[in-house]
Amino acid sequence: PPFSPPPSGSPSYPPPPSPPAPLPSSPDPPLPPSPPAPPPFSPSPPAPPPLKPGGLTGDPHLHFAHGGEADFRGEDGAVYAMLHSRGLAVNALFEASAFFLPTRLKVRGTFMTELFVKAKSTRGRSVRIEFTPNKMPFAPVVYDDTGKAHTLRAGEPPITADDVSASVSESGHNSQVLELRTAAWKVEATARMIARSVVLRKRQIDLWLVPLRDPLAPDPQTGTVVAPHGLIGQSFDGDNIAIDGKKDHYRELWWRQTSFKANEITTEAQAEGAIEGSGDDYKLDDVFGTDFKYARFNAAAAAPRNVSELSGQKRAAHGQARDAWQRARIGAAGVDGSEDPDRGSTSSIGVLRY
């Protein structure tokens, strides 16, 4: 039924009590202190500078591992140790050969015309390579440990003996490139025509030596260090110091030898100041020989050279080594040292004309 108010006189009820006031809230417990900030990130030590190659170009200009340079005439018909390390010997035959500068000044210089390499694999197998581009068969010949000869041809698979491999490719300017790899080194030899040679179609060899691991690291098999040596090999001494030795400056030779009266000069420099000992200390009695004053092929241990005993001009390598090496590659394009900036532009001679 519909709601009807209570009859008059009926008891009234008090209003319901108000809800109790809320209890005071307790403060939140203090947060634990934040952990200390980690120490600032310390970067790894900088990587060592990349190892620079060493080599030989032209008549002949030596280019050392840290960017130093020198000229080395050598002796006609002599064989010199270029790079010797444990299990590897790279030898070069030098030959007297004249060429003309663009100004028609005749230079009686020398060139590396033959290369001989003896290598031993980590398992003890022996490989010998003979590269004589001015003689038959005009291509590198590899002799295995039985003495059998194998002629290397461009486009053919490399010849290998364990971790030693040899291959040949062709490049521009009618050049052949021999590449030898061992566990520790890459040897690249480019046979090309001597620019403006007095002897028609005479070939020279440019040489590049590239370490594939630290040359001063302990030998994995013996645990000892055998620092490389040779006319170029000794420069892989780990000191990051470029050393320049004696160079042949053609204009200076022209004045001193002929007082500008003759049209012919003869190179003289023997890398004095940049190499230990003298050039004769690097001569070998056999093209595949390993026995010389600074022998390394069978050495059990050998320390790097003492640079402080060299009299050449010394400078910190830093970025200069790369620049010097790229200048050295002028020779690979068929231009001999006549236009090397370190020997002066031939245009400065300016007297002889076509």
C-alpha cells in the first residue's frame, strides 16, 4: 500500500549517528637511500696503431715500416736479405740498369730484378719460390719440399703447403703480381717495365712486406720472440719511430759528379743511417740463403735492433707513416724515383730538353 505517515503521537526516533571521523593516517615509511651512482665508464685503452707495410720501389727506394725512407744502390749481381724472420727468408738480386729522366738525363742506377723466397710452414714443410721476370719462363716457379717445380700462372689456383700459399695475378701496365702468404706475413712482388729504360723491355720488381700479426709477438710454437731483420725487415721494431737514411738527390749528384756538364749521373746511396751495419752485412752467398750477419730463419730468439745506435734522421711516425707509404706507391704506376717529392721534381733540373 502507499506509504502513509506515522500517526500523530507515535514515538519519534533520533537521527542515526554520524560516521566516526577517520583515523589519522600514519606517515609512509622513509624510502631506502638510492644506491650510489656507478663510476663513470672508462673507455678501453686505445688500440695500437695499425702495422704499416715496408717495401722497395724504383731504383731502389726503401720504405720502412714506420714511414722512414732511404735509397740503396747495392752492388750489381749481389743478393741481399730484404726480410728474414723465423721460417721466412725474402732475398733480392740487384742489377745495374740505366734509365732516363723525362729531361733526358741518364741515371746509372740499380734495380731489384729477381726475387727468391724460402718459407717453412708451421708443420715444417719447405717451400722455395723463384721469380725472374726477365728470364724464361717469366713467371714465378715454386719448388715443393721434394724439389719438384710448379710454374705459377695467373688465374690458376694458388699452390699451398699447409699455411703457406702462393698465387699470381695480372695488373695494369703489363705487370705480374706474385703474392705469398704465411701464418705471419704477406709478401707481394710486382714485376713491371722500367720506365724509360736504356734496355728495351727490362723489368724490375717492386716489393711490399705486410705483417699479418705482430712481428714482435712470441712465436706460438716456441714462446720466444724472434724480431725480423734484413734491409727492410729490421724496421718492424715496434718503436713507432721513422728513420730516414741517405738518399740520392739527382740534381745534387749531377752537380757534384759533373758540374752540370755531362748528361749522366750514377746513384751512390747505401741507406746509410737507416740500417744496422753496412750493405755488405746483408749479402748472401746463395739466392735462397739464410746465413748473414743478422740471420733469423733458424733463430731461437732475437731482440729488435737498437734504434739509438742509428745515425739517420728520427721522427715520430704517427700519421706520417701512411703518407710516406702512399708516396712510395708512385713506383707502382710506372714512375721511378725521378718524380718522388723527396728526391725533387725532375722539372727543377730544367736544363736538358727533348
